[in-house]
Amino acid sequence: MSNEEEQLDLLERLREQVKLGGGQKRIDAQHGRGKLTARERLHLLLDEDSFEEFDQLVLLSGTEFAGDNIRSEAVVTGWGKIEGRPVYVFSQDFTVVGGSLSEPMAQKIIKVMDLAMKNGAPVIGLNDGGGARIQEGVASLAGYGDIFLGNVLASGVIPQISVIMGPAAGGAVYSPALTDFIFMTKGTSQMYLTGPDVIKSVTGEDVTHEELGGAMAHATRSGVCHFAIEGEEECLQEVRRLVTFLPLNNAEDPPLMETGDDPDRRDEDLLRIVPADPSKSYDMREVIYRVMDAGDFMEVQEHFAQNMIVGFARMAGRTVGIVGNQPLYLAGVLDIDSSRKAARFVRFCDAFNIPIVTFVDVPGFLPGTAQEYGGIIIHGAKLVYAYAEATVPKVTIIVRKAYGGAYDAMGSKHLRADVNYAWPTAEIAVMGADPAVNIIHRAELAKGKNVEKRRQQLVKEYKEQFANPYIAASHGYIDDVIDPRNTRVRVIRALEMLRNKADTTPPKKHGNIPL
Ligand code: HXC
């Protein structure tokens, strides 16, 4: 073997050794748990043959270069492509010291985050590790702190996506929490600040890892998880799908994707979705599917605060953010969780130049002590703040009810929405007919005879007078009352009109959103 051949041979053996991570036995154990390795995951996430790795030869903390018998750190980092567009990635390797975070590992992660920021492309982190490397002490905590800072500085500049594919315990959960979207695999991932053993010793509660921090716990109860997906392969495919909706950074427009759906398509079914009886519910998704391109809608936080729908779709090939009340759950009422959910989504869209299309059917804010003591005043204000602050194109369609403060909050003209339409079925008023009549005519209804008949007559009069879109239209708060069948074409034209929209907010360091 020539000298050059020997050198190349050593390099090849080093690479082979590094690729084994914590060794074949641990790889087998990882597979045995129904999990893939860090490298297998990147292979599924990225376009074929697009991965360029960095820092493959950063050695495991505490080890030294020893010929071809080296061990590398517990994360694989680099960049690759999704549908031909660049993304930066890191993938924790559970087979190496349980994927726990050491200082050199943190430096590898920060290197890709810095490159992503300089080059304006998303960062996707695949998380599978035991948190701070205990043997490293404060150096590991410093590593986490540096990553948190990187997350915060990148927030609103490049999309950041976290995928939880194993344990994420302790402070390790805060990096994902600082990013824009969290995916979790069902049954194989858990996130929590303190695990079941600590909980048992402190509060006496018995809870399993899965009940405490599994994908569905966070998808349904805490709202921490945006996408809970069965199976790693499916999960990584969904990450790819999300990326196709997003711009690479905050200076870019969202990508244009030809969907083949006619922008002038009318939809006859839209006339039949809203029931004649205003107390009956229907699925707002039926409206969304028919208005968007090719019925393609990627719902975000599908299982959390289901009285609010948020997600991404395309109109005439361009990404839009959809916000909609869902009459199927709690009559589409605004409460703490749904306000938080929609507010965060609206802010993401605004940060990344994604126009917002809002479908309104809201009976108001949810009354009750649980809501008041839980701070609905502050949380509802988040939604008002988010809509008012957003300078992206905003188009709102009132499908049915828009009552009270919820009328204002849900993308109204008053919060600088650009184009506001209403269907003829819209009811825009301070409150619904029954409570309104009970309040305005309390004295009369309290003493009169044949009260019920009179009450019904007053309700009918109130509905004729107030429960329609025409008073709002007469003030110019509604730009037009539209034929529901034309909703798609009218929204697409509005978005076309708003393509070059430029709007500003008074100069400030930053606002003080009611957190
Ligand atoms: C060092 C760790 C480790 C850690 C796991 N390992 N976590 N080594 N530091 N944090 C090692 C184990 O010793 C083991 O090594 C190997 O990884 C695999 O772990 P197992 O326990 O065998 O695996 P499993 O049974 O699947 O359990 C996985 C686990 C558990 C749930 C993650 O290991 C665990 O609870 N780890 C500790 C979690 C934790 O409390 N981390 C600190 C959180 S505080 P061997 O060689 O035996 O195979 C924190 C602070 C951050 O993160 C603060 C930032 C502000």
C-alpha cells in the first residue's frame, strides 16, 4: 500500500468506526425499541444523497485520538436538502452515552445553528437523549444555555423545528420549547421537566413516562406538541411536508408550488355546509378543504383546543396560514387554550411573511370561574395582540356567528385586517338573540303575561335587526357580503391584491405581549 493509500485507508476506517456510534450492540438495542439510529433518521429526512456532514471527527468528551479505535460525540450534524431546498440538521445519537449533552456536542449543534442563521435556512433538530451529561457538570449546562441563546436569537429569523424521537428530560425540553414546531413520535418519545420518580417522591403522584410526557399527553393536554405521529418514518415525512410550506427565512416569501387547482373554481357544496338552524354545528374543516388548493391542509395542534383550527394550506400555489373557529367543539367558543393556540400561530405566520386567512364562527368567549381564574383576560388578549401586530396580508371571512369581543379578536377590520368578507349567513352582534333580549327587555319580560310568546317575538325582531352582516357592511367593517360558492376566488383575488402589501408598526425595541 502506498503512503497515500494508507492515509485514505485510515480515513475510511475512522469514518466506518464513527458511523457505528455506540457500537452494534447498542444499535441493535435501539432498533429493538422500535427506534432508528441518528443517521438512519437523517437519511429518511433529507433528499437522497444530499447530506453533508460536519464534525464527524469530534471525539467523545473525555476520550483521545487512538488510531482507528475512536469514539465520536453523541450527535450527527450537517446540512442537506428537502425538496431541493437547504436545511441544517442535528440528530442526537442515543447509542452514545444515551445521547446526553456534552460541551463538544453542544458546540457541534451551535455550529450548524450559526451556519443556518448566516445562510438563512431552517434548523431541524432530532432529539433522542438523556439530557445534560451528568459527568460533565456545569460544562454541559453551559452547552444547553448556549443552545437556548441560539434558539432565541434565531426565533423569527429562520424556522426552527424540533422532532422528539426518544427521551427529552429536564432542561433538555427547553430548546425544543423555544423552537417553532415540535413533532413527537407516538409511544417512543417523552418530554418532561421532572420524571415519574421525582414526581412520586415530591408529590406522591403515580404516573407513567407515557402518561406524563408522551406524544398524546402533550398533543391533547399541554399543547406542547404540534404534531403527534405514529412511526418514525411517517414522522420524518411530515417534517418534510411542513418544510414545503415554509420560507427558508424571514426575508423570503413562502414557496410557490403548482397545485393544479383552478383559482377560479366555484364550489357548490359551500352553500350546504352551514345548517339553517344557528344552534346546529358543522365541521369548519369542510369549508377549509373546499376553499384551499386541492384540499391540502396541514393542521397544526390538531388534538389541542379543538374549538380552534390552525394550519397551513396553499391558495393559487402560495402558502397561507389558516385560522378558524370550529363549531364542532364547544360551539367554537374562544377560551384560554384556543386563544393561545391561535395567537402563537398568527405570530409565526407574521414573522415568516405568510398571509393569514381567518374563518369566523364564534359565539364569544367562554364564561366561567375556571376561565376567569385561569386568566382568560390575559390569554384572550394574546389573540387580539397577535392579530393587531401582524402586518402580513390578512383576509377574514365571517361564515356565521361573530359575537362580542370575539368578533373583534378574530381578525376583524379593527385589528387591521385588509379584506373582510361575510357570508349571507353571518350574524354580527354584541351577543346572541336570546341573551340580548333577556337583558334589554328584562323589566318587560319580568312582569308581563304571556311572557314566552312576547319573548319569542322580541328574539325574532332582534335577529332581523341585528343578526345579519348588513349593519357591519353598512359601516364598511365588512368589505362585501359574498356568495359562499365564490369564497375561493374572492380570497385568492384579495391575496393577489395584497401581494405587495407594506405596513409598519411604530418603532420600538419590542412590544410587551401579555404573556
Ligand atoms: C450521562 C447518561 C445520561 C446522562 C443516560 N445516560 N442519561 N449518561 N448523563 N444524562 C447513559 C446511561 O448511563 C446508559 O449508559 C446509557 O446512557 C443509556 O441509558 P439507560 O438508562 O440505560 O437507558 P434507558 O433505560 O432507555 O433510559 C433512558 C433515560 C435514562 C430515561 C434517558 O437514562 C435517564 O433517566 N437518564 C437521566 C435523565 C436525566 O435526569 N438527565 C438530566 C436531566 S437535567 P450505559 O453505559 O450504562 O449504557 C438536565 C439539565 C439541563 O438535563 C439543564 C439545562 C438548563
